[in-house]
Amino acid sequence: MKVGIFVTAAFCRKAYLDAISGHVQIPLMAAKLLVDAGHDVALITTKERATDVLPSVSAGNIAVHVVDHASKLWPEKGPVRRKAPKQARQLLSLLRNESFDIVHFFGGSNTGWLLSFLKLLGTNSQAFFSPVKAPKIGSSDLRAKVMKVAFRHIDMIVATSEYVRHSWALLLGEGKCRSLRPGIMKDIRIPRDNALRNSVLFWRNADYQNGADLATEAFRQLAPRYPDVRFVFAVRPHDILENELLALQRHVSNIDVHIYPYKEGVTLPGLLENALFVVQPFRSLSLNPQMSILESLYAGVPVIATKVESNEELIKDAENGLLIPPDDGSALTCAIQRLLENRNLLAELTKRARVLTKEHWNWESFGKGLLSVYENNND
């Protein structure tokens, strides 16, 4: 079976090689799993400015095809209109020339529109699409109807969470949608009984979507009450709240702020190893599942997160973490305080964090499921 896997921006900077975007991790691992199963796989991707390397998982027997990058630079989203037609022409030519049995596109709704357009123009490959979010149909019946007609050219929606699968099934029908739960690309193993853990960790972009403002206020309130606990932010550069966090660090002795790339001696594995638990009070998710939650749980660190999108599939409340209402700073503060005060509960969550998560989210079942979806759809 010859398979073409498409994802935008798989290339990254060398300095960021240990912080691969979640939207890239899943298609790269899907490609590797298919190669390991004996199939002919090609990675189709784009290359943003100043990026120079591919993650090592894409090396070896995976051919790489690069087409023009046509997406806006982060934090902006969506296609660049003057570049999108050229990228579409390159992709159409590539798909026709390579004669893939299957093409599998991973990304947002715009990527799904692109795949639908390519199928409409005429490619013989079976087409699979793995969306990172629910469809954007808003309140317009016309938009939903247009989307339903366009996406009928795609053979199967293969979502990576039940929440996303269900959302697409409401639009396209149950028979058109499946869900497969991935594992993680970088498995950080931490001793479960690490007695040196003494921090509460927020790690993500310090912005409104990720609830960084809620975490900031909760840490501001709680740090003076728990002087023996470190309240830690690990964030990306140029985030909205960066200056506020740095000012807070200067005024509160047990609040630490690390901006990526971190200074020498500071690593994400080290931060997770020192963490009693992670707080991620998302208002919405950039992808489903949110890989930072999955990676934290895999590392054996419980997570406090919000009941939004696919989070309830990852976190079982009071089993491997705590779930709180979204956009509720008081609930976040209370949940942090609950775990700091109830160390028996925290110990139970820590004990089950990795085991319970890995049981339901792993590459073995994802790979078997992916091959099953391909083969059964071909019958």
C-alpha cells in the first residue's frame, strides 16, 4: 500500500527540535507506524521561513516531498490567498504523479477543504482527513450544506478524539467518521515516588485561550500562602502575558517564569519531574486531544484542566486529575488548594496518571486501528 501523509510545517528550527508542535506529532507517528507495518509511505509537508530540520521520526524509509507553504505565520491562522492556488497546483501534480493508494491529510478545517478540492479536481487516491477540531459551521445552514457537499469527496474522517468525531458525524453522518486515540511522541518517564516534587506547573502559551490569566491570578493568590511550593510558568516567547509574568516573578519569591528556549539546565522533563501537578485551564483547545495534557499525564503528573472539548476523554475526574468549569478562576484556585492540602488524594492521582492514560491512549491501538480503517474502507 502506498500512502501519502500531508501536514503543514513539519520542518522546525534546530533549537525547537524538542518542542515539536502537537499537530505535527500525530501524522509523523502515523507515517512511522505505517512504515513499520511494511507500507510505502511519503511525507508531504511545507517549510516555513527559518526552519531547517525534520524530526528524526520522519527519517529513514519515509520519502519527503515539500510544497510551498501557504499558511499565515503563527499566531495568525488561515491560508495566504495569493499562495494557496500555487500550493494546490503543486499538490495536485504530486498526487497524480505519485499514484498513492491513499492520501491522508492532517490539520484544521482549511486542510479538509483543500483535500476536498483536490479530490474534486481529480485524484484517484482514497482520501482520509484527520481534523484537529470540530467543524466550523457556525449558525449558517447554508455553510453547513456547502461543507457537507464538499466533504463528501473525502472517503473517511479519522478523528483523534471522540469529541471531534462526534462533531463531524453530526455533519457528515456516523458511517463517514471514526476516532482513533493516539499516544505521544516523546515519552517522558519520571519516578513516581519522587519526594523532591515541590512545584505547581503551568506550561503552554501564556494567552487567553490557554487560561494563562486564570493561572496567573491563582498563583498570585496562592504563592504567599504556600511559601514552600514553587509556582512555575513555562511559556513560549512573545506571549501576551509575558511582561506581566516577569513582573510577577520579580515581586513574588516563589513564582518562577521560564521562557522557551529555556536557560541552560532547565528542561521540560526536569520541570515535570519537579511538578506535583500541572494546571491547564483552557478556554478552548488548539487541537484534540491537547498533547500537553496527554504528555503531562504520560509523565505521571496529574493535571487540573477544564471541561472543554476532548479534555473529559483524557482526564477522569479524581482519578488521574481534576476537571473544573471553563473560565472559572475561583474553581481553579480551589482545585489547586485542594491538591496542596490533600496529599493523599494527590498521591492517588499521581499513581494512576500514567497507567490510566496509557491504557486508553497509545500508539499500538492507534496503528492497528489506522490499518483497519484503510483496509476496511478499501473493501
